Amino acid sequence: MQKKVMLGMSGGIDSAMSAHVLKNMGYDVTAVNCCFYKSGSDSEKAVEDAARAAEKLNLPFEVFDLRKPFYEKVIENFIDVYKKGGTPNPCIVCNKNLKFGAMLDLALERGFDYIATGHYARIEKDENSGRYLLRKGADPIKDQSYVLYCLTQHQLSHTLFPLGDFSKDEVKSRVSEMELVRDKGESQDICFVPDGDYAAFIEKETGINFPEGDFVTTDGRVLGTHKGIIRYTVGQRKGLGLALPAPMYVKEKDTENNRVVLCSNENLFTTELYAEDINLITCDRLDLPLRVKAKVRYKHAEQWATVTQVDDYLLHIVFDEPQRAIAKGQSVVLYSDDYVVGGGTII
């Protein structure tokens, strides 16, 4: 009996190639498009593109309205983290709660064995321990394991990543040869803030006008006036609107006193961090300190570090070398060779 797979279909080349691979592997594939954000021309076009691709691939197609849980789980979290002075990563929150949460729940309720997406990562089962492991995608440039570290054993056991062994160039070439869909290009912005103006989005959604306050040095000296604390991120230099004798960068946001703290580039570096809301993949718990390579941002190069689990909810990570602009709210992801050990949210 064929295993049934619910495939997230965007209408782009990654999901089209995923469908082609899964069908060739003998799976019974149904394509679905999940509506995550408010209706409009862009979301309607996305559904149309997905439906057209599914028809060309001769796949059953459904649309799921997940706008309410997306707002509650992703957008409200995004706003809350910014208000508290952090730098959120909504794609990771969406993966955890929507793509591999709500979508997986729907799939299992309907009798599917797996869900699948076009992420560039690999899942393997360790026959000795019985654990499911998350491995980097074969394409080091496109690897998306960083945004998937939050997946649980349950989620990994019911997920397929058909593109894990492919390079992006290979996918583009094969989709073009088969004339499956047109290449829509890479999405660079957060889906619900396509113009990149996070502050305007937050003010519109909350009805709050975030007031001006002081730019200050680490010792409290006032340098000027900022335009609202949510308009700045750790490590930022451009757009401060200050005439300074030397370059200065955002070190932290003091939400209690509505101040943005600035420093020199040298003072952006630190050697350690703590992370909460942790998820471990290779084991249930780290009983001893572990040598790993760690990333504090999606585009951050992995750096050698030692991780210690403090308790059930907290990791302590010490880097061999100081790291620049570690921002609370972002995720730290830990690797052992090609495998994701786990990670958490920086505090």
C-alpha cells in the first residue's frame, strides 16, 4: 500500500521538484497550499500558482486556511519580541507551530503518513538509538537546517525533505528541462512584511506609536534622539541619524528606559550566551559539556563552542572566540559535523 504524503505546494520550483521526486519514489502525493496571512492579491496569486503547478503534476490539490493560528503563533510572537527589545525569527516560529505543527496535525487527522516540504535538509534514522536526526542539506549554500532545529522527534518521524540531496542549481535545471513551473526567484523578505518596514507593520497592528528616546553610550552619556526603539536592531550602524566622530553601533535596547545603547564595533563582541526554549535532536539531554559548532544567525559562519545544559529549559554556550552582535530573540543552533544537535532562543 502506497504511503500517503501531504506536500506543501507554493507553486515554485522547490515544491514542484519535491512533488516530482516523491512521485518517482512511489508515494501517493496530495498538494496543499496553506494560507498563512491576510488575503490579498499576493496570497491569491500564490494559491493560483500552487493550483496550476499541482494540475500540471497531476496531483490532488487543497487549500488550508491557517491565518488565525499564524497570527496568534507567529505575528503576535514577532510583535512581542520586538516590543521587549529582541530580534525575532518568525520563520523558525512558523516552522515549529504551523508548517510542521498545524499542517502535520491536519495530515495525520486525514490519514496521511507524512508531510513534505521543499526545504534543503535531510532526515535520517539512527538505527542504534532509534532517534531521527536532522542533517544539513547536500548544498552548503542552500542548506536550511538552521531554521529546522526546533523539529521534535514526532515531527521528524513524519516529515520528508525530498530535496535534501540536491543542489539548488540541479533543481533549477531539472525543473526547467521538465517545464514543470517557472522560477519565481528566492523570497528574501518576511512574508507578512514584504516591504521590510517592521516598525510600520508593528505600529499598524498594535495601534501603538513607539515614542522617541535617547541614544546613549554604555556609560549613559546621551548622544542624541532615536525615533522609536523598535526601529533598531543589534549591530546596526546605518540609519541612526547621528553625526558622530567615529562609527557606533547598536549594542542593546533598554526597553525599560526607552534607550538605545550604542558602542564601538569592538564592544559588540562577546564570548558567551544563554538560550531558552531549547530543543535537542541527537539526545534527550546533554549530561556533560559538549564541543559543537554554533551559529547565532542564519548567515553566521559556524564557530567552535562548548555547550552545557543548565537545566531542562536552558543552555549555556561559550565560544572559543568572541562573536559579533549576538542578539536576544534570535536562535543559536548547534552542530556536530553535518548533524544538528539542537538549539534554542538567545536570551
